[in-house]
Amino acid sequence: MTLPDIVPPEEPLPQITRADPVLTYWSRVLKAMKSTLDNDGKLPIDLKFMVHTRMSPRGRISFPRAIFASSVLVEGYSAYLDKYINTGATLVDLDSDDHEDTAWDAYDYDADSDFDEDDTNLDTVDIDVTTAPTTDFDFDTFEPAYEESFSSNHSPSTPTESPVPFPSVSPPVARTALVSPLDVDTALPTTEDVSESSDRPSSLFSGGDDIRGTSVRGSIRLGTIWHVKDTAYTTWKALLAYLYTQEISFAPLKSNGTPRTVKDACSPKSMYRLAVKADLDTLKQLAFENIRSQLTPSNIIAEVFSKFTHKYPEILDMEVRYLLEQFTDPLVYPQWERKMEEVGRGACPQGASVVNRVMRLTLLDRAPSNKNSEPSAC
């Protein structure tokens, strides 16, 4: 039996003043730790995100990996995150493999260095393929404690004791109901009006004994499972880690040509983009400052003319000002001339906004005001 899609209420939710994560971090940690006293010492995990790791040369993404989280540590920061929690969605078995999604999906961003480059044959990257995504376990970084293998005839492994779902975010539901597979694309506007979201749980089947054989498996972990298709695995994991710990590591900009040396470092551009969507101002500012700190005379032309910079006026303004400060550097002007040739040929459509901003800062903003000057008498 196919149930209706689970969607947010039609009426817009009231705007809520949300606390800065820094101000509420410690109280959240204490609340989560206290809950382990009644939960066999286990952190209450009730969210599972399937996030893609690879991008094909055609800009399509696949190879999802699981990231587990506790809603008590991420709820309340923004409407973008709360839409995964306060949904009234059916609770399902978090250790089920029924949610696996192996299709190559479209991505709404032209490039993202947090995705692994995929060298799959260009003629086949858009065809659904069977993959075997795995998840590393590292308790300190909150990764899942098991390995997933995609198979329609997967034999469930014996789980550990089931944690009590915490906090309670869904009403009681019949666990024998069949839910049709739902595919979601989580790209959202940057407003806090979550009524426009089209997100729905990407799972599949409830955990009834007649469907999953839980009488053999014993207790199961209940929660909600979501497919995140507008962010890379590395970026999403870094976001959750930041909400957990208030710490984040950024990778070098690709234009610097420096390899990544920190395992969980994410692209500051990718995090800036996600922080804008999630309306997390403190995290957005951290990413902004990291991008600024990595600008050099050798990479400023590549950065200021990038499609990423074109999308964010605050980034564009900052980078144009840096460009003007470094304009006389021997590394800058030759690159500027070559880029102007590309702009003239129409090979760099976003170049017009850069040139306009340069002209404004060098001419209009610095020109003396003539508002009070009187016309000379003839």
C-alpha cells in the first residue's frame, strides 16, 4: 500500500529567533551526555544521512555514504536543518539497506572540490549502477559503526541494544505500514520559510516483523533516513561536526595547488555555500575569512572570475578589493590581460560583473563629489 508523501504543512511556519550554536553548544552536549545514563551509555542516534561522495565529469553525483547524527545536537540552529527533524516522518530501521540509492543524480552547482573526482567511463556515468558504499567507523568523528553492502537480498546482521529514540520527534506510527521509496532533492531557498521544502524521507519500509524479520534480529535502531543531494559528503560531515564541537578545518583552495593534508578538512567555498543555505552566520563568516586568508597575487584572478564568486556579492566585493590592492604585482596584471581577452570573446560570462565592480571602485567611489558645486556663470 502506497502512503501519501510526507510534506511540510502548507501554512508558513512562524519565524523563530535562533540561538548562535556557540552559545548553546555546551548545554546541548550536557543534555546528550545525560541521556546516555538511561540508554546503556550510548549516544541517542536518530538521524541517518546518505550523502554523495563522487562527481562525474558531466557533473552528476553518486556513491552515497552514511553519516549518523543525534537530533538533540543539531536541532534548533536553522530551518534548513530542522526540516530533517520536525517532520512527523515514519521511524524506520537505521541499519536497513533498503534506502540505498545508486543512481547518478544531477547537481545544482558547477564544481565542488569536496567531491571526489570520478573516472568512470563518460559514456556510462548517467546510467544507474550497483555500488557498494562503505562507511568507516571512527567514534571520535561520529561515523557509523558498521559497513554497508548494497544488495536486494541483504541478510541483516545482529545489532546492538536499541537506543531509546531521543528526542521524540515523531508521533507513534504503525510499524507494519509499507512506505513507497521517495527520492528527495534538498536544494532549498535560503529563507527560513520551510513550507516550500520538498524534502521527504527517502526510506522505504517500516521495521515491522512481517517485513524485516525483526524477531530474528532482535531490537533495532529507529530514526529517519534522508538523501542529501545538494551537498558533498565531506561538507555535510564537516557541518555536523561543527555543530557537535564548534570546530572546523578548511582545506586549501584548489587555485593554490596545495594538496589536502587534513583528513576531514572541507572546502571553505563549499561550506560558505552551505552556511548561506542553512542561515548559519557564524559558520558563514568563518568560511568567508578563510577564503580571504588564502588569496594571493598568483590566484586572485582565478578566484575573482570564478562562478562561485559571481554568485555571492559579499565574496565578489572582498576579492575585487584585494585585486585592486595587488594590481601592480607582476603576477597579477599579465593574468588580468589574458582574462580580459576571454571576457571579450564571451568565454567568461561572469567577467562583466568583475569589470563593473572594478570600475565602480576605481572611478565612481573615488571620484570627488560635485553635488554641491554650482554651475559657473556665463
